[in-house]
Amino acid sequence: MNEPHYVAWVRERQRAARRLSGWLSQRRAKPDLDHEERVDAQTLVWAQRHAHEQRLHDSAIEQLRHS
């Protein structure tokens, strides 16, 4: 009974993550930045995306434990 709800939740989180990652990439990438700043911006975007994915993973594991 909880499984369809969980699948819908996971899919919505994935869609939100894709939208956010595209937005963050556009916000961080500016053509007038020098190479070091671009690398820093890309690293920041990667770290934010990785942290978000980790939170989703942890949340999914908790959801499975409680169902």
C-alpha cells in the first residue's frame, strides 16, 4: 500500500533534483569568470548535488525501515 506512494515520492524528488541542478549550473557558470573561479563554482555545484542525493538516499532508507 505504501509502495506506490513511495515510488511517486522518489520520482518527484528526482524531478526536483534535475530542475535544481540545471538551475544551479546556470547560476554558477558565468563566462566572465577565470578558470579557478569556474572550477570552484563547478565544485560547489557538485558538492550541493552530492549532498542532496545523499539526503534523498538517507530519506529513502528511513522510509523503507519504517514501512
